Amino acid sequence: MKKVCIRVERSFGEQLRLLLLDLELLDSDYPITLEGQHLILPLRFRIEDSVLSKLQHQTTSLTLVEKELALQKHRPTNLTEILQDIVPADVLPKIPHSLDIIGDIAIVELDEELTPFAQEIGKGLLLVHRNVAAVYSKAGIISGPHRVRALSHIAGEVRTKTVHVEYGIRIVVDVADTYFSPRLSTEHNRVSELVQSSEKILDMFTGVGPFALLAAKRQPVTVFAIDINEHAIRCLNKSLELNKLAGEVIPILGDCRPVVQEKLCGKADRIIMNLPHDSIMFLDTAAIAAKPTGAVIHFYTITSEENPLEKQRNEVLALLSSYGAVSNIVNTRQVRQTAPYESQVVFDIQVEGTETTSVI
Ligand SMILES: C[S@@+](CC[C@H](N)C(=O)[O-])C[C@H]1O[C@@H](n2cnc3c(N)ncnc32)[C@H](O)[C@@H]1O
């Protein structure tokens, strides 16, 4: 098709492109082409002489020309644009604006009214996110002892295993059988930055091991990484083959209570308790794992209207005191919002004088 274009010296091309974009004159459906030392920029319509002379004030070298140009393939950049002719207008605003990307797998939450369009939404996400190979929609809540969620495949490869990169470590994840949230990456990093050389760390609910891997990447430490989910421990073992670490991670498959009781009493300088809904039930285990001379516990919990922060702080301190420990919450941090009136929170607790004999 013949298009009206502006021909400009190459060195002025970028400046003019930005100006034409600002003035909404550039026709992005057609390509910008190079002709010797000149660029040809397609216009949406023939501009008036007065506009042309204003543009010439910016860049004297430009002229109007007509060129035969072919329509270029337009790559859509947002899901709403892709779906506007497929999804009814009243449902369109429900299209999700956020999703979790774990490695090359995207996980999206769909409103009930969008489920008939799940496959189109999945295909749309593959178009928008070029680094995504498979798309799943959430088919339930995170539940059960392994804290996993049912997923439903909606587009791309039928594959649930991937490698997620977080702060330079490669984490093997199976999204079908293990817990992993990219929304915790800042917290994984924060804890790893607190870790000191030579520490003995106990990661009581390690999952696929993001806290453990990152700590051992940064410092020459020993991390005892426990989980009851065999798929999670299998992923962690694979990650250990993929990463060069400064320290050592020892994956242990099992329930952290008997494992600590049998092997780890009084051993830990730092204890990570990321099982937010149930951590309180394992505080006794953390207390016997802590070095009596002093340790830090990163205690994760969920706060809500029924279970507010202050109440939980008091409960945790009272429990630790009943185990003989002198403890102090040195830092409280909101990790993320989990529902409208609910947050995941961490208490960093300094403990001393714990009993290493069993209180279980
Ligand atoms: C919320 S996930 C945390 C995973 C990990 N810390 C992270 O940041 O991704 C909790 C993990 O605790 C494990 N778990 C639950 N009860 C356990 C127990 N009694 N002993 C050891 N692991 C347990 C689950 O299998 C799950 O992988």
C-alpha cells in the first residue's frame, strides 16, 4: 500500500520518531525502513504544510515522500486488546491484570465468568509474555500438609516442572506438587542478607529450598533443609546440582519434629519457620533446636482481624518463655498481603537460654 512517510537523516531518526509518537502521527502498523543514510517513518495521514514546517524547525533534513509499504504483523502487548473481540464487554474488566510467573510457567486466577474463555486467555498470555511456555489457571486454594494448589492446564506445553531464577540462584520447581511463590523473593533475599559466615541454619519447612539455597549461595554456612514433601526434596536435590554454592545445604525428607529431636537439638544459630498458618504449633521444636547461647528465629504467621498482630506477638513470647527462653522480637515485617484483611507477617526473634532437652 502507498503510504505518506517522512524521510529524515538517520541521525535525527530517533528524535523524530519520539516526536511523531507524541503527536500521534506515527503509523505503527507499518515498518520504519532504512534507505541509505535516511530513515522512512510512515504517517497515519498526510500532514498539513503548517505541521510539516513546524517539524522542520526541529529537524531541517526532513521531507514528505510516498512509499509502497506492507502492513507489519502487530504484536499485541496486553491481554484486554487481544480478547476484546472474544470476551463480552461486561466481562472484559474481569480479565486478570496480575499473574505469577514461575520459571517459564504462568499461573493465573480466573473469575468464574471468564472460565468459558480460559483457553483464549491462556493463548493470549503466551502472546504477551514471550518467556512463558505453559499457562495454568488456579483450580483451588493452597491446602493440605504440602501446601499445594490444584491447577488446570489452559495453554501451551503440558508441563509442570521448571527452573525459576531468583537473585542468581536456579530453583527447580514442580508447580503441581510443590509450594513456591515468587512473591516471597524479597523475603528470601532479606533473610539471606542477615546470615553470617559459618552459621548453622535450620530451615524447618524448606519446600523447594529458596531460603536455604540463597543463604548458602551468599555465605559459607550449613543449612539443614527439612520438608515432609518428597517432591519438594527431589526438586531441592536437583537445584543443588545446578548451583555453585559457598556453603552446604543438607536436604532432609521428613517431619521436622522427630528430625530435630533426633539430630538437631541445640545446634541452630538461625531457624526459619515458614509455615505461616501453623508455625505456632512448631515453636517448641524451634526452641529445642536453638543454640542455648543464642539464636534467631524467623517466625512467619498470618495476621487478620480475628488474629491481630499484638495478640500473636504476646502469644509467641509467652510460649517461648514457657520453654525457658529469654526472647525478644527484634523486628516485625509485613511480608505480603494475602487477602483483603489478611497479611503474612514475620517476627525476627532473638532467643537465649533455651532448653535443648525435649519439650515435645
Ligand atoms: C509454605 S511452604 C514454605 C516453602 C518455603 N519455605 C518457601 O519459602 O518457598 C511450607 C512447606 O512446609 C512443608 N511442611 C509442612 N509440614 C511440615 C512438617 N511437619 N515438617 C517439615 N515440613 C513440613 C510443606 O510440605 C511445604 O513444602
